[in-house]
Amino acid sequence: MQHKQLNQYANDQTQAYQVRYLKSVDEAALLFGTVAPAQPFLQLAFWQALEQQHAIGLHTGWQISHILLEDAGHPVAFLPLFIKTHHRGEYVFDHSWADAYARHGLNYYPRLVSSVPFTPVTGQRLLLAEGYHIEEVWPTVFDAIQAIATQQQASSWHGLFIDQPLLDFFQTQSNVAIRYHCQFLWRNECYGQFDDFLAALTAKKRKSIKVERQKIIQQGITVQWIEGADICDEDINFFYQCYANTYYVRGQHPYLSREFFGQLVTQMPKQILLIKASRDEQGIAAALFFKDEQTLYGRYWGAVEQVDCLHFEVCYYQGIEYAITQQLQFFDPGTQGEHKLIRGFAPIYTYSVHWLARPEFMQAVQNYCVQEKEYIDN
């Protein structure tokens, strides 16, 4: 990539800030260290593990070209940016848009994506230094996006799982499309124990959950919570065996490596929880969770044996119990799944923002997003 040419193009658009295109998140370490939110997926250690264990970067379809804005040499804004040649690991699907391009003899790839790879969790996408605001820096950031789109002949830019402040800003912009999605979230209504949570449900839901949990007990399955600092190599090996198996049974290769998870456990243990299910002292399933001061995040799961209701127990009910015990306010169990409704989770909106370089397609996508939201609402 011709970074020098890109920098010159971007800086010609506005003189307020200087633009740098980064090949590594390490180049933005100073800004991360001062403004990164507590959410685990926005920690520098998480991004370093992605890079250092080759989940992203060259030959992965996640080519790095992050945007860093500087003001008189000081970093003031950071937008993660990837040049992508596929959709994997995004969890926002625009295959129909790619098909429309193909029908018109146009290339939809490459495309530009701002997201946390392999992580369908709402969070801050534009990191800002104290005293700087979205509306001030966005014109320069957008110029930089357009510059790299031109240089790479990219069709579009997509900001995935954006937070409320960014959503509020984009709702004032006419040159993008905002897309609404549905996920599910559990809220802790000051429950003292799991039975308090059950008591708040309808009788039908309460009975269903009790039946599912009883099935696990009747099969002699026990469940263990292992905090990050107590996770050993043997635990990581077993978890990875379970995680990888969810891909192998579908004839796919896992997105993430055993070394990636091992590095996370070493570098950010306070934000990791492993839940392990065993029978006769032999592990049969495991799930890896992340956490911050408010929220538990269910992220990766797998099993070496198929057991009825085991996924619900390990990934949902144990997560709820842990959140209650630790007095966490929210539990985000992961993307998709209307089956979560009958297990105490409530639907919420998540959001993405999209810009397409061709005006005729931009208008079509804006119309599509309006119609899609009407469908979701109904």
C-alpha cells in the first residue's frame, strides 16, 4: 500500500488534523492507553493478540490500514480499518449487496470494514482523546476512508456494531445508511440468586428452564467456573479442543488459534472466565467468557460430546448465575438466536453504518435499510 500517497491525499482535504494509516495497532498504543474503554474487546492486549497470532493481517482477508488522526503530533482519534476480501468474522451480512454488484458487472470486493474482528459486540469504534468530539474529527476521518477506498478501488465502507454516540451522529448524516439488527441481552434486575430471576419469568418459561437444568443434573454433569488467573495450559488445551470441534464438524477451519486464547489468558486474565462442564471428572464442554465491570460476554463455546441442553446450561444459565453472583448488570450471550427469548433474554437493537462509493447503490442500500427496519419492528 502506498501510505505516503494516501497521507498526502487525505491531508490535502483538511488542514486541521494529520492523517496516518497504520499497519499495526501498536502505533496507536499511546491513545489506547489513555482513552480505551473498559470493554475487553477494546483493550490493546486483545488487538495485539489478534495481530501477533495472525488472526488478522496479510493473507487473512483482514488487511490492516487503521486510521490515526494527530493534532500537532499528538494522537487524537483512532478508527480500526480493514481492507477485506470476504465477509467472514463480521456477523453483519451484506451478501445480497455483493450479488447486486455482480449482476451489474461490478466488483464489490475489496470493501473497507471498521469492526472488532470476530466479535459481534456493540462498542466504541472511534476512539477519541479527551476534549475531541465526533463531529469535529469525522470530516477528516471520512476523507481518509474515501482516500483509501479510491486507492484500493474498494466499493464501500462498513462500521459494524457501533455505539450510541456514533449512531446519534450518523443519524444526522445524509450520505450513509444505518442498518438495524436484533440481538438479545439479559439484565440483572437486582436479583440475589438464580431463583429470584426465575420468579420474575412467566410460569411457562420458569418450568422450561427448570426442566432443562434438571436434565443436566440427572446426567451427573457438574460445572466449574475458572477465573482467568486460575486457567492453566491444560484448561486452554481442552477449551480449544471444544472450540475447534464446532468448526470441524461443519468441515471448516477455526478462525482463531490456541495461541491466541493462550495469549489473552496471560495478558488480560481479570477479564476472562472459563466455564467447564464435566462428567465423571472428564471434561465434555467448555465456554470462554469475557467481562468488565458491568457486563459478562459469552463468546466461544464447544463440546466433545453431544448432550441434550448442555449448551443452554453452560452458555446461558451458568452465565446468568455468574452475573448474579458477581452483581454484573448485563449478560450478552452472543449473536443471533430467537431461542434466547424463552430463556430470559430480551431483544435489543444493534447498529451498523454503511457508505457505498457509487451513488446509485448508496440510494438503493438506504432504501433497503429502511424496509429492513420495518420488517424487524414487525
